[in-house]
Amino acid sequence: MPELITEAIVLRRTDYRDADRIIALFSPDHGRLDVMARGVRKPSARLKAACEPFATGTFHIQTAGGRAALIGFTLSEGFFPLRRSYERLTQASYALGACLSAAQPGKPSPELFSLLQLTLARLAYTEQPGENLLVRFLLSFAAYEGLAPSLDACAICGKAVNAGPIRFSSDEGGVCHASCAPFGVPLSAGALEYLRGARHGLDAEADDDAPNTADGLRVMRGFIEANLGGRIKAGELL
Ligand SMILES: [Zn+2]
């Protein structure tokens, strides 16, 4: 039977029957793969580690008749320190949830895979504030998915947004003058400056004061969830 060997990360696991699990994998080369892992809930199961959310490594998958079954796994990274902080675990799960909403079977996404790995590594192994990491992840994620929010020009009138009261409208696609979108979410000039810097990656210069990152996270979560058609349920992944 044909065998697929690929690097991937576990985005979600779902119990199936008495002792099985179905794992949703995200592979940089193959996009989303849903794979049956038989017998992995038995205490002595050899492939138990292949079914933990965040587990990254080389998966050996047997494919036949449109079905995929896990037959081997080598762990390269489990991001275990994430489990020490509920807050960081929730932020990491949110990043997984975003990828689960975006990953499609057969669609290679090496950039998004690398971004996810780097974000999880920072959350697990550094002291970098988690909110800041998640905002930066979501900005790059949106750009890769072709839904980057407008942060320079007003999403309604197209003119530059600099001075004066600012709003953010997920429906309109980004920042707006308060006069153009009075019902948008108010956004401070500092938070907008922060978002403009943070969109250039995890290490780009940005004014990441805590109030700015909190505001930035609030609008980016709303924006991503509006665009992906529903809330990303981080809690379900744990
Ligand atoms: Zn405007």
C-alpha cells in the first residue's frame, strides 16, 4: 500500500471508537491530513505521542481507498513547556486553531508552517510576552491567507489614516476614519502604530507596550474570526 512520509504538526485529536483517535495534521508540503491512529488510547500504545496537540515530527501514513492510517512517528518537537502556563497554552492553542481553520488538504503552506513552529517555540521557550507573539502571528497568518487588514489607508474612503479618531472594522477590512465608520471598534493611535510594525514578523520593530498589544490582539482576533467564519475554539484543542 502507498506510504506517505511527511513532516507535520498535530492540530487536533478526536477520540474515535474505544481505543482509536483521528488526528488532524498540518504538513508544510501536503496541507491538512486527517489520519486514523488505531489503538493509540491503550496504555502501552507505541504511537501515543503522535496524537498529542503540538507534537511535531515525521509521520508515516499508509493511504488506501481515500483513507489514511498512521503507521509510524518520530517526534522532533513537543513544545512541552507550554503546559506550564495556562495563558501561554491558550495562546498557542489559538494559533493551532487558526491553522486548523485555514489548512486545506493538498495545499502546501511552508511559510505558515514555519511561522507556526517559530511562534510555538517562542511561546514555549522564551519570556517574550504571549499576547505580543500572538498578534504578530495573526498579522502574518492573515497576510499568508490573503486577508491582511488595511492598516494604512481607510478601508472605506481610501485616504491615509493618521490623525484624528480611528476605528477598526472587521467587516470593512481594517482601519477607518471614525467619521467613515462610526460603529467600528475604537483604536488608539499607539495601537495602530504597533500593528503597523508588528505585521512585519515576530522580531520587527513595533511599539509593543502592554496596552497596545492588548488592543491589537482584540481587533486582530475579531478580524480573523470574522474572516474565517466563526470563532476559533482554542479550548477544544486542549
Ligand atoms: Zn475614511
